[in-house]
Amino acid sequence: MSAPVYLDYAATTPIDPRVAEVMSRYLTREGIFANPASRSHMPGWQAEQAVESARRQVADLIGADPREIVWTSGATEADNLALTGYMRANRARGRHLVTSIIEHKAVVDTAKSLEQEGFEVSWLTPDRDGRITPEALRDAMRDDTVLVSLMAVNNELGTIHDLPALAEVAHAGGAVLHVDAAQAVGRIPLDMAAQGIDLMSVSAHKVYGPKGVGALYVKRDPDMRLEALIHGGGHERGMRSGTLPTHQIAGMGEAFAIAGREGEDDQAHIRALRDRFLAGLEDLDGVHRNTSIDHAVPNILNLAFEGVDGESLLMALRDIALSTGSACNSASVEPSYVLKGIGVPRRLALASLRFSFGRFTTEAEIDRTLAALRHALIGLRR
Ligand SMILES: *Cc1c(COP(=O)(O)O)cnc(C)c1O
């Protein structure tokens, strides 16, 4: 039997071989393994240079200054640092935060923990397309709102938010904008100044880099203060202590540099595959699109299959690596809170699957998936 078709790129991507090759230079005794914080010898300086060169690669992709990049263990930690770090540092100015019900759990659960700490949170609901409108944000703003946190691209639906319009409303209300861009890097253009973004979380493993590393963009501004969550040696200008993982960081830098050069080509390749997939679905009955494709990245497609149960369909599609909504929910049988949030009826939400395509997806894999889907649906509906 051949290996399963991997259509779960939104959960994680394989490391690009070019990235793996770069990472391998920073591991062993022959390589650059020293502590990048060691200031007293050449190996330490070389490691520091690798870290700083990766910092520039990450900054370049998002139109930032390298001094605005804070390394973290991933987007989850970056989200925690942005929300908790900013709210705690600014508690004298205001206690109110605005976010939405369709954010990743890394934002949703951090906001809930801030509620426990005495902060107040307003939870925006999206429109039917899965987008938070600037009008909805304007209505939620208060005199004491200090932070707005909204994602760039939704991980279950692929919906893209109008960041400049949302930033304008946040700023007009005296708040800063945090954006979770884990699903946006390499998929849509990101430019901190042009889009009005003050804080932004990114991750390496969603863009063909390694798991376990990410970053928080923190706009350089005297008013931009964050309280550290992890205390120690004062690394990353005191915002995030801990010895920097040189190999992970160099890998993330390379992955971001490749995304800068090839992201557009990747998306064109993926769009053609997504359209081939949609065309192949046309003669199947009872298939609903949860993703509003005019407002979404081409690499994520969320579909509901009438008359079947999502879990049974997943089982029948053993040859295809897929997920029902977000990976973090795959242990529970509750319908996805994101699908519920855009008003998908429970019956259809429970019959929904997320197909996510990537750099290494082929036409043959799309065709194999269509054939498997056809077969599974006939079997389950009989
Ligand atoms: C994957 C993901 C995260 C978590 O990123 P990690 O680097 O795995 O911690 C956060 N937000 C979104 C939107 C994601 O897709």
C-alpha cells in the first residue's frame, strides 16, 4: 500500500529539505553548536550571527525591523506573551480586551485566563463568511480597551481578515492590534506598517520549518510594553528568557526566506489544485462549502458532507490524512466551535472535514482523494 495522501498542511507542514539541511549545520561538534549568548569566544559569536541572520530573514518577510522580533517556542507562546504580557503591562491604562469566538485556542484560552485574572473580554462573532467586520469591532470598543486580538487567516476555514480596516478601528479607539498570523505567513502578503499591526504571532512549522519555534513581532515604540512571562537570563531584551535554540531559529529563518521567494508560486500551484478538487466534487451530491472561497486562502477548504458523520467519513478515508476542524479538537466529538460560530447547523458541522493543501501536494494526490471520497460517500450513504 502506498503512503497516505497528506492533506493536513494546516495542522503542520513537513520541513522543506533545504531547511533541514540548514538546521543540520547547528547541531553537532563539527557544526555551530555554541550558546548564542556566549560572548567570550568565537563559536558563541558564530551562533549569535546565525541567530541574527535568521532574525533578519523573519523580519524581512513581514516588513519589520530585526529588533522587533522576539523568539518564542511557537505561535502559542507568542499569543500568550502578546495577550497576557500586554494586558498586565498596561493594566493601569485599561482592563478591556476585544477578540473573537473563532480565534485559535491559543488566543481563546489565554483571553479566558485573563478573565479569571480580572480583565474584561468582549467576544466578537463573525459574519456568515467567517469574517469579523470593522463595524462589529467598532461597536465593541470602549474607553478602557487597550488591546484587540484578531487572526489574519482562520485555521479551520481559511478566511482572510481585512487587517488594515480592523487596525484603523483599533487605533481610533486607542488600542493596539495583535494578529495571530500562524496561518498567514507565506500565504498572504504581510507588512507591519502598511497593515497597522502592533503585535504579531508567527510559527515556523506551518511554513515548512521546524516545530517548537516561533516569534512575536513587537512594534518598536516607547509605549509598547510587555510584561515577560518567562523569567531568567534576560534574553530577547527581557521579554523572553531562555537559551536560544540556534538550529530551530536558523531553520525558521530559512523557511521564511523561502516563503518570501516562493510563497506566491506555492499559492498559485495550490490554487490550481484546489480548483481541480472543487471541479472533481461537482458531480457529488450533498457537498456544502463551509469556506467562503472568495475571502479565503486557497490552501484551506472546509466542506460538509450531508448524510454522513464526519468521524465515520474520516475512518473510511484512512488513506487520506485529514482532520475535522482543528487538530486540537480531534479528541472530542463536539462540533467545531468555529463552524458553530459562523452558523453551520450542528448536523452539518459534525459532517465537516478540513482539506488543507501544501507545497508538496500533487495532482495525482488530488485525484486519489477524489476517488476515495466518492467511494466512501457511496458506502456510508447506502
Ligand atoms: C498552529 C496555530 C497556532 C499554534 O502555533 P504553534 O507554533 O503550534 O504553537 C496558533 N494559531 C494558529 C492560527 C495556528 O494555526
